[in-house]
Amino acid sequence: MSKSTNTSMRAEPSQRVQSSRRAKRPIDVGAPLPDDVIATINPELPKAAQIYEVIRHAIVSLALKPGAIINEKEICDRLGTSRTPFREAILKLNNEHLVTIVPNSGTYVAKINLQDVFDGQLIRDALELRAVRFAASRMTPEFERDLDFNVYQQKRFAAEKNYDRFYLLDEQFHFLICSFGTSERVWQVVHEAKAQLDRIRRLAFPTDNHMNIVLAEHLEVFEALKARDPDLAVEAMSRHLRRVFRTIRMLLDEDSEYFHEGAVDMLKEYELAIP
């Protein structure tokens, strides 16, 4: 029986990522939320969940960098909302360790904590590898077309070096596989668990050739799914997900100020423990 795939989101072959100088866009600490992010707010829908997604997106995309002040008044004024839904959203972001609430001082974007990154990676491994196996065993022409269109768009935006659009398509690629192989509920568990991991992924995109490597790995997963080969699909997805350790190593060399102290030693510990 064909399983439908909802393409809306709630939301590299295995060659070594080379350390490179990244084209950085200068964004001031405490920069206001981008207009295109603000424009996603729908006044007809509950505000707290939307504010959460808006601020989360700004943190993951580095529009709000680690250490930046979350300006409550500015955000509430721009979104046309009271402080109650804003504070509900902030509490959820605090639970995900994306922000730090300092009494009598303010709310700040948290630095990247590798323990949270690795926790999210473990959950992602456990659930996405099982999901891709199920997806390969129950492939349908409709689902194949959905993935084919997603990959086509990835190629387009990788060629244009459009990091934000490529990141969203990367998210959608994994959402499609996870929700088709299991359910959208399972994807939501993955999505919430990988909040810190998402910052690592987005931070890496402007590095030389990184998008092309990610795209090539997505193509390997897609080909395995089209072949209806569960073992090959799991192997390809596993290689793709494990790249995060090399990515973290590269980013620590270039943007160590974004990470909590002790990140280098923690990475070494995990690299020894996980093959």
C-alpha cells in the first residue's frame, strides 16, 4: 500500500573534508532577526510555536551567533506579539540548550556544547538508520519522485552556493526518508534531539566543497533506496551521518570561539570510542 509523503517540514562520497578558509558573512552580535525569517509568521496560527521556530532558525543559521543577546522587546515588537508566547518559546529553546537564561541580565545564544551534539547524533543514528532501512523495503514510485525532485533542487542550490536553501533541502531530504520509513512523529523526535547538531551542519556549508560532498552522499543514499536495497541504504546513510566527527574537527580549527571550553578533548574521546 502506497504511503503518502508530506513534503512540508516542521521543521558527501566519503572523501575527507579539507580544512579551508570559509567565506564568513559579518553579522554583529545581537543582530536583529532577518526580514525573511520574520515574514514566515502567520498571525492566524498560535504564536509560541512559530516564535520558537523563528528563533531556532536564526540560531541554527547563525543570524544569531553564539553569545548574541536575544532581544525580547525587539522580537516581540517585530512579530507583533505579547511577551507570554515569546517566553514560552525561550523556555523550549533553553531546554534544548540553544539559549542561556541569565537572571537579572538577559537571554543569550548558547555556545555549542559537544555533549549535546553527540547526544543528538546518537539519537539520529538509532532512528534514521532504522528509518532508511524501512524506506528501502517499502519504496513506491510516488516516494521516489518526491526524493528525485528534492535531489534535483539540491543540485541547483549547491551550484548557486545558496547555503540557506540547500540546508532546508538537506533537512527535507532526511524528513522525507524518516517520515516515509517510519512516521512524522519519529522525525519530530529526531528534529528536537539534534538542535545543537544542526548548528554544526549549517556552520559547515560555506566551507569549500562541503555542499558538494553532502550532495554526493545524499545521491548514494538515494541510489540505494531506488535499488530497494536496505543494507546498502543503511551503509550509505551511516557514512553520511558519521561525517559529523570530521566536520567538527574542521570547525574547531576555524571557529573554536563558537564552542564550549573542552570541546577538543571531548571530540578526541568520542573519536576513540566510535569507529
